[in-house]
Amino acid sequence: MFIASTNVINQKQIYEFAIMNNKQIGNLGEIYAADYFKKYGYIILAKNYTTKYGEIDLIVRQQKMIIFVEVKTRKNDFFGTAGQAVNHKKQQKIIHTAQLYIAQHQNPSISYRFDIIEIYYSFFDQYRLNH
């Protein structure tokens, strides 16, 4: 778990946060996740990698491992965890999309895995990240 606080909140930030739509909140979560991976020495290979099958939020590399990352951002877990939102159908889309990436970037010395990053946020400056 990674907990962060970036700065003091002002009234304008509270208002901007309150009017954010789900896409904007998701984008913010993807930024936090990318920052997390960079902090721990991962290399960001792609953001929002899209094919006809779907999208992978982040593709990162650490040494000889490529990780396909789905980022789920939520305000709370009242209706289940963020990770539980990655159902079988979504998993299949991610797998098919990853297969295309692997086919385009063939490297037999590389291993692959799939991760889910859960982000629970309060405001712009406070969030909890589970990896």
C-alpha cells in the first residue's frame, strides 16, 4: 500500500474535485499509478495502449518482466473493491490486447504478467494505492 499527500487543499481544488467526471478521475488515477511505478524504478513503455480488442492503462517494464496494468480508481469500496471491477469480460479484453502487444514486440527473453492497481482517493492530494 502506498499513501500519498501532495499539498494543502484550497477551496478551488475542492470545487474542481467535486465536479470531475469518472473519466477525469480515472485519468488522475492513471497518473498516480504511473508515478508509483516510476518511483520504484519501473520503465513506462506505454500509456493507454489501444487495439480493436480494448485498452491497457499502463504497460511497464522492470528488468526482464513486462507488466500489463489495469488501473481502477474509486472513492471507496462500499460496493466492492476496485479490483473486483475487473470482471471476466474485462480480463479477456486485456488478455487479447496484451497478446497483440506481445506479437508486435516479440522478445523471447521477456516474461509477462498482469497487475491491477487500486486507487482510493479523497481529494487531489490524498489517495491510497494498492498494488
